[in-house]
Amino acid sequence: MTTNRFRNIIFGLIILILLIILPYILSEVQLNMAIEIAFFGLFAVSYNLLLGYGGLLSFGHAAYFGTGAYFTVFACKFVAGMPLFLAILIGGLGGGIMAVMVGFFCVRLSGTYFALLTLAFNQLIYSIALKWRILTGGDDGIGFDKPDIHLPLIGKLDMFSTPNVYYVTLIVVLISLALLWFFLRTPYGNTISCVKDNEERAEFIGYNVFRSKLTLFTMAGFFAGIAGSLFVIFAEFVSLDAIGLPMSTEILFMTFIGGIGSFLGPVLGAGVFIYFTEWVSDITEHWEFFLGLLFVILILYANKGLISLIPTKLKGFWGKKATAGGQT
């Protein structure tokens, strides 16, 4: 085992222990913020899967986040005795199915055409949710009572308890990040890297470019749907805000702030974005101005995101570059 790998393992264990004890050292307000950072961090990582690893700039990623949130609410409201973890999985599948349908048309294009088409589909899905009031509640939104979790040895887990919501969110997010991490280091991950670098070369040596991009698009939609499920479990309410263009813009900000092309950089970006907006909005109602100012400063002085400001020896797995197959 190399020194760097050993250091990364120790650093990872310290982070894991810290995450486990957070409910005992934070106030409820701070713990709620930690829950938001967790599921928005997963949402940002799923977006970075497209932008950082696939080179696909999407303006419609909120469509899968919102779809996952709505599907989770539908599963809990319309199916009696629906297990919560199954409802989360259904939300992810909802996001993935939506991504397959949208991606079938979008991934045939690239550049500006791809970005604008994802925006158009996002607005289409938004319009459907707005008009289908009997199902989605339209602009009034829809709420639900999240079910408790029943564990074999522990028994009933009250999901109205903030620490319990935190632990459920943490477990789902960590499992999702682990699956993404290992997926990007499989031989199929090399295909994604090759397609991003040069589509014509990848097609010439036998890769199916369309299938590779569609698979990546679908996975990004699936994990965005998982993030949306965690969001609605936290909020117990979903409205059109979860599926609108501002949400797509915010997730782009989070990813850029943390660092496009690093695996966990977007998680850092989500944390900074949420904390910064909460802090500034308490001071002034013009918090959007200061957020834009932060964005401009980052473009000028740290255009690779905050992750680029961390010394190389301290980055560990935070600074892994957007290359698959285990390369850095």
C-alpha cells in the first residue's frame, strides 16, 4: 500500500467518523443544513457526471431531480405500506427513465445544440407538471407524510426525527457515491473518457458513442432522481421549484464552485453554495448579487473551482480528475 493511498484511507475514516457524530455536535438548524448539503452534493456529483466526465453541458438537469421527487411522493401516497427505501429507489428509477427518454434525442447532438435541447425538454417537463394539477398539484405543489422505517433488530425508526432523516440521507448518499466511484473505474469508464476526448476516434476503434453517452446520461438522471427523493423526504413537500430552470442553474453553480472534473469537488461546492446563500440572505435580501460576485471572482482567480485551492498533498480523493479507469 502506497503512502498516498494509506493517507487517503485514514483521511476517509476521519471524515466518516465525523459524519457519524454530527447529530451529537450540531444544533437542529445546522443538522438540517448538513442534510441539504448531503442530497444537493449528490445532485451536483450526478451533474458533474455529465459535465466533468462526459463533457455534456446540460441546462435541464433539474428535470430528473424533480421527477425523482414527484415519483417518491406518488409511491408513498398511492401505495399503502410503501417502504421508504423502495420509494427512494422508485424516485431514482423515475429520474433514470425520464433521462432515457430525453437523452435518446439529446445525446445525438453536442455543444450548444445539446445544451439548448436539454433546456427545451426541461421546460416541457415543467409545463407538464404545471398543467397536470390533479396529479402534481400544479404550482401549489404536493405534500405527503413520509413513512417510518422498520428495521429487523432496531425496530421502528421515526422519520420525523431530524437525526434519523440525517442518517438515512447519509447512508443513501454514501452508497450512491460509492457506486458512482466504482462505475467510473470500470472498463466501461474508459469508454466514457475516450468518447469525451474524441468521439470520432472512439467510434473508429469500435466504441458505440451513442450508447455510451446515453448510458452516462441515464446514470446521471438516476442519481439526480435519488437526490430528488432525499430532498422530498427532507422537505415533505415538492413543488415546481424542484423541476424549474433556477434549480438547473443552481446545480451548475454548485458544480463549478466546487470544481468541474473532480469527483467530490461538487460536494464541496454544494456545501459552500448552501452555507454562503444562507449566511448572506440573513444579512441582505440582495443575496443573488453577492452570489454572482462570488461566481465572477472564482472565474477570474480559481476557474477550476475551490478544489484547485487545496494543496496537492491534501486533496486525496477530493481532487481526482475526470478521467475514468482509475487514472488521475
